[in-house]
Amino acid sequence: MDSTGIYSGQDGDKMKCVRGRRSWSKIEEDALIMCLTNIVTEGWKSENGFKAGFQGELEKGMRRIIPNTDLVATPHINSKIHVWKKKYGMLSDLLSKSGIG
């Protein structure tokens, strides 16, 4: 691998370095939930979702709770919220079926 983060093949072909996924700790997830709760109570929630700039507020809140965190709004917090929405939708659909729950 050279200094640009690209692996070079035997015949000179270049392949991009694939970075691993970041795993969230329980403390980080709890901090994000706490920050989401705080921004809702502070008025960042609107009828159609959150107001512009809420991700920056989440990032600031995460840094207050976990000062040495490397989490940033994009891609980390965005991705986590997206996954939570997806899982919530699946669970909601399952629980709405008769005979479950």
C-alpha cells in the first residue's frame, strides 16, 4: 500500500483499500439516544423530521458526553440513525400483524 491508501497489484493494477465498518459501543449508542432526546426537548424536531443543522448539534452533544470520540455527523451518526429507522420499520410491521406481540 502506498501513501495514498491504494494497494498496487503485481501487474501495476491498482485496487482501492477497503476500510472496515465502525462498530458502536453501548456507551456511544446510549449517548446518541440521550443527545437525540435532548435536541427534541430543545425544539429541533419539526413536523416533517428534524430542522436543518440537527446533526451538528448531535455531534456537539456526543463530544460533550464522550470527549475523545471520533464519531462525526456524516457518515457515522447519519448511518446509525438510518439503521435504527430501518430496524424500527421492520419491527413495527411485524408487530402490526395479527398473532404477533
